[in-house]
Amino acid sequence: MIIGAGYVGLTTGLALAYVGHKVDVIEKNKEKLNKLKSKTSPIYEKGVQELIELVKDNINFWEKPDEVIKEAEIVIIAVGTPPKKNGEADLSYLEDAIRDILKKINLEKDYTLAIKSTVPIGTNNKIDNIIKEFYREKGIESKIHLASNPEFLREGMALYDTLYPDRIVIGSLSAKAISDLQELYKPILQQTFTPPSFINKPNAFNLPHLIITDPTSSEMIKYAANAFLALKISFINEIAGLCEKVGANIKDVARGIGTDKRIGISFLNAGIGWGGSCFPKDTLALLEFAKEIGYNMPIVSAAREVNQRARKAVIDKLKTYYGDLREKTIAVLGLAFKPGTDDVRESPALDIIKILLNEGAKVKACDPVALQNAKKAIGINEKINFFTNPYEAVEGVDAAIFATEWPEWANLDFVKLASKMRTRLFIDGRNFYEPEEVKKAGFTYMGVGR
Ligand code: UGA
């Protein structure tokens, strides 16, 4: 049984159903639940719709755990832990989920309970105490075997990362929980399933590592992994800024350092910085947690600072060209925080739009799938118009900022774009295009660090 049908819960549920398990997914949100019940994906995520149809005999969706908790053997909690105003993780959904389970649990039966939600360090131990107390009050020994089981999937690649992970981490002090989860993930650990035709197994894929540790270390792995990836991007963005000052090319520099196996080439794409529901939230939560226990984390702090600077750098580029942005109209191409998703949470594009509006500019915002979420996030503003077609979005603009590297925009017709724009200024916030290609169409091209 999985509680929560967000990106993590739903994709984990579908992947586990695909490899042969019987899965029940609990989702409180009625709109989402109705969609799932009618075999429609509530999220924009590669392969999810296909898999919902393919595994329909192995997966069921419910509003409450009541009807299925008694039969369940393993319960995975994958509810959201969004940031509160002060940056701390809001654990109320997690607490609700635990309460709902305890209310209906079969007291005679053993359960393995895996916490997949990203939770502050120490949460698993606190939950363990709550559960033990619950059983103590009933005068019986706890039959819930707790484990921390973080996820490492990327939005847009969620099913791929779930079926072909680098590692599976189990943090538990219970031998039963460890062996249950090992058994659950066995088809993935041993790659014994036939890959779905629409989520191909990568070439030269090594079997995933299995990392068994204590709950606190497991929680730490999740935060440390995200913080490290975030700072890797911020590092390359910091170097990109220096490249601009001295005329070096960040693409070559990234390749030059990334081919060193100790560094690695991935997550060295310089650009307008990282967004999404994970890196911003998790780095902030880590800092808050560290502050609470009186520990200074200057590296994580600097990663966040550099990330904000990356967004502002785009505006500075526009200003070096125009001086003043009042009455200028700027197209922002790409609103999702990364391609492959309609998620705009903490999207660098939205921050850039906010700054542009504050500077008095008008904005033409464009995205192939994230418009609905973007409109909700930005709210009504007469100075912004929305488009799905980039050629329509750039009509009469004074510059275009390219913010999300949608693959469907890989072959933009720059001559056509140029013919529509008032001024041919193209700021490639993702270093997605060959500068020469863009310049050939008469553009002034500005990338990040090149
Ligand atoms: C991230 C991690 O990559 C996952 O391993 C983790 O499970 C997930 O957070 C989570 O905690 O749930 P996600 O936020 O979905 O996944 O997406 P990423 O692919 O990591 O991208 C994050 C941001 O970094 C995006 O805005 C992306 O554009 C940016 N990025 C990424 C760069 O600017 N440069 C890069 O080289 C890579």
C-alpha cells in the first residue's frame, strides 16, 4: 500500500505494479483520485499514462486506507512535505497518514512501514517513538517495522529513475523491514523484469547498489545528495560567471573537468539555475535544521546564493543591452522548472518574470505544457500574456529569454523567430543552442558563461 499519489507515490506504485506486485494507492485529493480511478494520469510525466493502462490489474486507487490496510504487508508513505514559511518541512500530511494507518491497523499483524517522503533528519526516530507509544498504550508490543527509504527520482524521468536506479537505500534497525523491502525491490535490484517498450533500459546499465544503513544516515543521504547536486550546478554557474569575464567557454570547461571520473559530467550544465520542488526546499530545510542545532553550513548557503544570482544575471544581460527595461516586451520561452514536466514550483523562469515585471517590462510567457500551472502561480497581471507557440510568443518583442530546454524546441527556426521580433536579442539561459546557428539568423546571442 502506498499513501500519496504525487510524483513519488504514483510512479513508485506504477513501477512496483509493473514488476509484479499488487499495489493499493491512497490519495485524499478527490480530483486526482477520480482521474486515477478512470485510468487518467493526474500529472504530466513520461510513461505514466501508458503504465496506468498497462498495469491496471495490479493497481487500485482509494481515498482512505481503511479498506486495504488490513491486508497490506508493506506500507509506503510518499506524501508531500512542503516547506513552511520559515523553510522547515511541514510534516502535517505525514502525521495525518500515520494517524490514518494506526486507526485502522490490524493490531495482531506485522507491517513494514517505509517512509519515502523527504523528512527532516531525525523524523524516522520520532515516528518510531510515536508508534511504540501507540502500541504501549494498548499494552502490546509494536508490530510495525519502520524503515527510511528515500527516493532519488527526477521529475520528467521519474519512471525511468524508479525502474533503473543507481541505488536503493534502506535505513532501518529492523531486520524484518530490511528483508521485506529487499524482497519488494528484488525485481528492480536484480533487473529481472522485461523493460516497458516506452521506458527503455539504459545501455550498459549496472545493477543498482543496495545501501542498508540506520534511519538517520538514510535521511541524511537524501539531503546530502540533493544538496551536493544543487551545489554542483551552482559551482558550474559560478565558474560560468568567471568565464564571461575572461572570454572562456563554460561548455568546454565543463567537459574539461567533467570527464575527470572523480568529478563526473552530469549536472554541470550552466544556466539560469536550479528550481523545482526539491533542491530549493531541501537545501533550505537542511540549513534550517543545521541552524537549530547550532551548526554552520556555508557551502550549502553559498549554493543557494549563487542560484539566486544566476537568475539575476539574465536581467543584468538585458540591462547591459537596454539600460532600462521599462516599456520593453520580453518573451520568456519555457516556464516549467525543467523539461518533461508541467511543474513550475520554484521555476527560475517565474523568478525571472517577476523581476522583469518589477522592472516595468511586459512579458510574453510561453510553454508547451505548463501554462495552466504557470497562470496559477503568477496570478492575473495585465502585463503578461501566455502562449504555447514560441513563434507567436516572440511577435514584436524586444528580446527572448530561453528558460527551459524543451526537446520539442531543439530545432527552432531562428530565421522565422527573427522575422517576428522587434529586436533580435536572444538570451539562451540553458546554453541549449549553437551560438553560431542563432547568430546566423541575425541575432545577438547571449549564453551563460560563453
Ligand atoms: C532532484 C534530484 O535530481 C533527484 O535525484 C531527487 O530525487 C529529486 O530532486 C527529489 O528530491 O525528489 P528534480 O528536482 O526532479 O530532481 O530535477 P533535476 O533534474 O535534479 O533538476 C533540478 C533543477 O536543476 C532544474 O531546474 C534543472 O534545470 C537544474 N539543472 C539540472 C541545471 O541547471 N543544470 C544541470 O546540469 C542539471
